[in-house]
Amino acid sequence: MSISPIKESSLFVSLLLFSIFFQFNFYELPNGSTVKFYHILIPIISILIFIRSRFFILRNDVALFILVAVLVNIYKIYVWGGGFIIFQALYCLLIYYIASDVGIRIDAKKLYVLLKRILFIFILAILIKDLIFIDELSRVYATNQQSLIDVYFFIGGGHNIEVTYLSLLTIFFIYERRVFYFSVGIIFILSLIYLSRIGIIEVAFLIYTRISLFFSRKKNILISFLMMCFVILIISIFNNVTIIHRMLHAFDELEVTTNGRGMLWLAAFELLKTNLTGYGIGNAVIFARELIGINFIENNFHNIYLQYFLDMGLVPLLLYLYILLNRFFRDYIVEFRGFLIIFFIVSLFQFTGYDIIFWFFLGIGDGLYYQKRFQYIETVLGEEKYGCNTC
């Protein structure tokens, strides 16, 4: 019995969403890397799509970025060698094309139902997990976050990534007041528990984005000014509160060059002084360790733009920025544009650049965008000028 394209797409989206938000480890490799559920799932779905001979390939700016990135890294691997992380980049490539193929077929209303389900499942799972680790979480303030090391997180990267994933998912319900504010409230509480500065910033951005939907540009400027005054007032009154104190002194940490982002970014800029064409995916971190003489455990620079610059050079970085800007200013779906804006901001402080959540939602957003274009062409021209032989 054959399955309809919409039901098939819904099944694929459900499985992929689960694998993105619950990154369970199945196996640990000798080099310390772990095999996760999506590492198994994505190739299987890719094969299923190829077998049906209806794989939707977008000839767009992402394809150009991928082509240039591949060519650059083939050369860099030849010169410098390569590591396991290059396979993670290949997974990003696969999930983008899977998601765009699915996005062109899936019913938009069904997609939002699936997103709402994963949102509530993710929140419930986090709350249950945090109750299990209540002892460790109760000591976060006393230990200056050190007790978080013993807490389990569903996403590799820890507490900041967990609240960020929740924020990225919440933006899709910006028009559903109850769901939106419920999720924002959970993010705020978790940010306080985890002492997550990025979580507080995300809460402020989400609330501002929601409020700004219902006012003109002039009124939004006024709202922005009033929110800034409110933030300054809160900071002045509660400047001794731990999380506010940490936010006020965030840039002080960059002056410390023996650990943290200060160390990583200093090493990154030193590497850029001698090479603007990149070192190949995964190699820049190795060179950074050798350059500063510190064997740090981080496998990325906690800044996507630095990461792409160091991995692949200036041209792929500019293409990546074009991908983002192109969707900011064209007739892109509002919720997906909001997702990209949050990701753009947060990427200044975290993420590796090879994060499947970004490429998944970019693919879904592009697929829905093209689906809307095709429907418009059918309506206006009365012809099926889809640009592919599958839809």
C-alpha cells in the first residue's frame, strides 16, 4: 500500500524533529565523537527519498554555498588533512535537502501541529529531567554553574543550547498567544535556574517580536525605546542579582585569554592574520590549540561567522551571510524569518556552524516558500511550472 506524499512528509518531519531535539548518544567513537539517533535516521530517509525517484533539488543560493564549500574543503583536506567533523557537515547538507524536499509537499497546517507536539514534549521532558537533577540545579548559584556539569541535557552543548533550542521552537507560535507566552515563561524560568544569559536575551527578543507584530514601524520604534528604558530600570534596581551581574560583566570575560570565549576568539583572530582562505572543516581548532599552547576541549569557536571564516575562508562566509539576508528581506514566512533572526543573533556566541537544527528549518522554510510560489503560478497561469519533475 502506497503512502501519500503529505503523510510521508509528516512522518519524516516527526522523526527528524524528535532526533533534533532529543540527541541521544548510541555509540562513542575512539576519538570521543558520538553517534546520535539522527546520524542513523538521516541516511535512511535520504535513501527512501532517492528510491522513490522524486527528490526535490533546489537550484538556489544554498546549492551555490554548498558547491563552493565542497570545493574549498576538498583542497584544504588535500593540504591539511581532515577530521571527523566534516561528516557532520555532510549531515547538514543531507538534512537541508531532505527538509526542502519535505517542505515542498507537506501541508503547512500539519507542520505546525507537529511543531506544537514536539514543543510540549520537549518542555515536558526538560521539566521531568530537571526534577531528577534537582539537587545539582539547586547548587547552580552556590557553585557558579559548576554543578551543571553533572546535569544531563538532551542537546550536546549544555544548558545554553537547551534554552536556545526551546526559543527557536517557540518563535513558530508567535501568533498563538497562550502557547507562545507559556513557552516564553518556561524559557525564562529555565534561564534563571541555569543562570543562562543568552536565555534572558532570547526571552526579551521573543517578547519584543510578538509585541511588534501588531504595531506600525513608528510605534515599534517607541516600543523599542520604552523596552530599553525598562531594561535599564531593572538593571539599576537589581544590579546585584546574580544573573544581571553576570550579564553586566559579560564582556569582562573576553579579556580573559586563558579560557572561555576570550581564549577562543583571540586564537581565531591570530589565525586569521596568517590565512584568510581557511584551514578546512575541523582543522582551525587544532591549529588554535597549537598556536596558544592550551589543549582546550572545545571543538568550535562559539561563533559561526568566525568558524566559517577559519574553516572555509571569506567567500563561503559571504555566501552564508547572503543566504540569511536573502531570506530576511524577501517574502519569506514570518515565523521562519524570526527563526533565522534569532539564530543569526545567537550564532555570535554559540553553535558550531554545522548544527542540523539550522539546516533543517532552513530547508523546511525554503520548501514552503517554493510551495507557495508554485501554487501562485498554478493559480495565475493555470500551468504546472514547478521547476521540478516531482511535485
